[in-house]
Amino acid sequence: MVIKMGDSAEKQARPKFFQGVKAEFKKIVWPDRKSTLKQSVAVVAISVVVGVIIAIIDYIAKYGVNFLTSI
């Protein structure tokens, strides 16, 4: 007996996979609206602060390179 690719073993594995995915999705505890909003604000605020820090470091490095090359 020759088993071709895509035969019964693979076809039987797909429903079990999707049943497992469905079972795992039922276990997920989604955050409430208030928690999501607080976390989103925190991510935006930290991103802005890190962006400002990187801009300051970039400005200092640019000034230092310009100073060194003008000597």
C-alpha cells in the first residue's frame, strides 16, 4: 500500500489541531477596558520618554563628532 502526501493521517490531524486551538482560546482571560487603557497609556508615555532620551543622545553625539572633526 502506497500512502500519498495529504492522505488520512494528515487529514485526521487537522481537526484535532483546530479543536486544540479552540480549547486554548477558551482559557484566555482578556483584560478589561480600564486595564487595557492604562497599559496603552503607559506604553505611549514610555515610548515618548525613550524617544526624547535617544534624541538627546543623538544631539550630543552629533555635537561631539562635529567638535572632534573641526579640531
